[in-house]
Amino acid sequence: MSDKTIMITVILSLIIILIVIIVTLRKRRYNLLKEHIEQLDREKNMIETAPIPSELAKLETIIKNDKIEEKYNNWLERFESIKTDNIDKINDMLIDLDFVGGKRKYSEYILKIAQAEIEIAKAKRLIDTLLDEIKEITLSEEKYRSIIIKLKTRYRELFNAFDAHKSEYADIADIIELQFENIEKRFQDFEVVMEKNEYNEVVHIVKAIDSMVDHMGIVISEVPDLVLLTSKLIPKRIEQISSTYDEMVKRDYPLDYLQIPYNIEETQKNINNIVDRIKVLNLEDCMFELKTILEYLDSLFVDFENEKIARKKFEEEAPLFERKLEKLNKMVSDIYSQLDEIKSLYDLKDEDVTIIDDVNSLLIDLNNDYKKEIKNLKKRLLPYTEVTKDLEVFNNRLKSIDEELDVALKSLGNMYEDERRAREQLDEIQELLKQSKIKIRSFKLPIVTNDYFVQLSEANEAILEIIKELERKPIVIKTLNTRVDTARDLVLKLYNTTNETIKLAKMSEISIVYGNRFRSSYDNVDQGLNQAEILFYKGNYRRSLEVSIRVIESIEANFGKKLDDFYKKEI
């Protein structure tokens, strides 16, 4: 076969395949159109078979008034209109879409199908709306009966709950019973309108019953608590507050600022108003208002307690403040009495002396303000809570004046104050040195290193230098302060060395004792602990501790941390 023949054969084959594909696709596309049209026909049939005639037939048996008859005639007319105007139009459109061999172009079918879908959707909406309106009447009895049954069940539950705890409702019980009777009457009204098929009235009655039952649920739930609050809890609180108030007033507590009598009177008025609302079952905000009243009354107990605490604090702190104030008064007075002598001893400028005058002026103001405060307290013009706060302010003012005086004394070079402070610090330094000696003796160390004795000797010598400076006349303050600073640093160094030495020795001893349990099983531990003991008895406690921890941690990890934690607990 020649190449030309082969090529012709291939081309013809491709053409045939292409034709087959086109025919197949066209057939499939028109099959889909046919299915779509059939689906539209089914939807149209569903609209035609809507149960409107049967629902209208139900209405014929319950037409007992002009309103129902008027609605029946209107629905019948609308149904006939849908059949003649909408359904017939849809039928014509579906007939026009009758698919026989594909008489139209595909695009024409698509357009007409879309138009038919719109009409079917419109007819379905009209039918559904009409059916819903009819069922609103035909199903009214069943629907509202169902609702009423549930409401009656809820009503009985509420009544049983009320009847079982009737005593908890006190005087309100009779009012609640009347409300239950009103609900019963509304149930009877429901039966009357249902008998007359007055469904327009039924909905209002059902809503009214539902609202009344809901309200009764709130009443049954809240009234016992409201009665308890208004008849017992709050009156008891008021009684306790009045009693506590009278007792505290007798004990000279200034409580006028709380306005207790007036507030209790107003509170009682509010409670009476709430009780009146409860009696007509108007419970809106009653619980909130009563809880607010209770919170206010409870807050008064807090105020009473704060006054008691403030008074106790004042009685504790006022004498301390007065002593400090008196001490400062005396100090300033002494300075004034020695001022001429100080001026003769030191070359002072006038502005240096005015510092004392300024401090004295501030001190006079503080004395006057404090006296006024105490006077007002005795007249019950100020509560202890306020006086305590003011006392804190007075203390701060006193502290500020004291600081200014201290600055003034330093600026004047008051040798007496510097000497006094030096003697006080000498006592402290000597006490710290004494504690260091006691501590080092309390733990019987096998040996105390020479470094420790060097530090002890330096500390003792520094203290002796302070004593020499204090005995020298005149005292050179600058030199004295230097001696005090040096001695304090050396004694602190000794104190810290003492604590560190004892700590290392104790921990080393504990570590060695703990490690003895491993000696028989581990040669390296035995050798290490022997080395640690030698170092311990030579006074090298730090190295002894390091060696013992290292050998024990080869057997028991984290021993060092455990030892440290144990030591912290021990101290």
C-alpha cells in the first residue's frame, strides 16, 4: 500500500471519529435537556397536586362566623386564579418545550427552560403562601391545643411547687392564689373562643396565658427569697447595725459622717415600697434593689470595723508620734539653747543659722495642726479612719522636718550628734564582734586558720582606734567617721568569714558522715573521704567539702545540690 493511500485512510478515520464524537455530544446534550424538561413537568405536577382543595374542604366544616367565611371565599378565588392563570400558562410552556428530535436550537431550549422555571417558581410561591394561610386556620385548633396543654402542664407544676411551700410566701400567698385563679379564667376563655372558631382572638388569649405563666414562674421562683430578705435578713441586719452603732457611739466613736439614722430610715422606706410592689406581684428590679440594700448594710459593718481598726491603730501610733514630736521639740529647743555657744565655737554665716529657724517654723506648724486634729477628734468632728490617715501625713511631715534638721545639724557641724551616732555604731560593732566570737566557739572547729585570727586582730584594733578617737578632746569628726567606717567594714568581714567558715565546716562534716555508708563498697570513696578528713582537720574546710562531694557524686548524682538544700532547711 502506497504512502498516499495510507494518508487518505488515516484522514478518513479521523473524520469518522470526529463525526462520531460530535453526534455523541449532541445526543448527550439533548438528553440532558430532555431530563430537565421532565423535571419541570414533575415540579408542575407537584404544584397542581398541592392539598389546597382538601384544606379548603376542612374549612367548610368549621365556618361559624363571617370572618372565616370571608377568608374561605378569598382563598378559593386565589386558588382558582392560580389554576387558570399560572398553571395553564406553565402547561402551555411545557407543551411548547416538548422535545421531539430536537426541533430547535440548543440556545432556544435553554431560554424557554429558564422562562418556565421562573413561572414554576412563581406559582410555587403563590401556592405555598396560600397553603400556609389556610393551614393557619385548619391547624389552629391542633396547634393552640398543643400549646395550651404545655401551658397547663407548666401551670400545674408551678401551682404544685407553690402549694408544697406555701408557708414560704407568707402574706403574698393569697395574692398568688388570686393570680392562679386569673390564669384559670384565661384557660376557660380559650375554650370559649375555640368553640366559636374565633382564631383571631385565640392567638391573643394564648399569648396572654403564656405571659401570665412565665410571670408566675418568676413569682414562684423569686418571692420566697424576696420575703426572706424583706421580713428577716434585712430587718435583722438593720437591728444589728443600729445596736452596733449605739454601742460604738457610747464608746466615743465619731460616726456622724455615716448618717446611720437617716440612711436606715430611708432604707426602711425603700423596703416598704418594694414590699408594696411585691404584693401586686410587680417583681421587676425588686431582687436587684434588695441585694443593693443588703450590700449597703453589709458595707456599714465594714465601715464599723474600719473605724475600730483605725482607732486601735491611732491609739498605738499616736503615742509614738507624740514621743517623736516631743523629742524633736526638745532637740530643737536644745539647739537654740546651745546656738550661741555653737556660734562662738564655729565660724557660722547667718544663712546657716536660718536653717534652724526654718525647721523651727515647720515644727511649730506641725504642733499646731496636730493639736487641732486631736481637738476635732475629741469633739467627734472627725472619724478615726480620717484621723489615722492624717496621722500618717503628720508622721511624714515629722520625718521630713527631722531630715531637714539632720541636714541642718550636718551643715552646722554638730559634734555632739556625730559623737552620739559614733558611740551607737561602736556599740553595734562591738555586739557584732561578740556574736562572731560566740559563733566561732559554738562550733568546735578542729582548727581555726591564721587568716581568721588576723581578721579578728584587725577588727579589735579598729575598735580600739574608735575608742581612742572618742576619748581624744577635741574630737576630730572626720577622723572619727573614718575610724567607724573602717571598724564596721572589718567586723562585717570577720562576721561573714565566721559564717562562711562554720557553714563549710558543717557541710564538710555532714558530707563525710553521709559518705561513710559507701566506704566499704567503694575504694575510691574511702580514699577520697580519708583525704577530705585530713583536709578537714588541717582547717581547709572548703577543699575538704569539695573532695567529699566529688567522690560521693561518683556514686550518687546531684549529692551537692541535695546537701545544699538540706543545709538551708537546717538553718
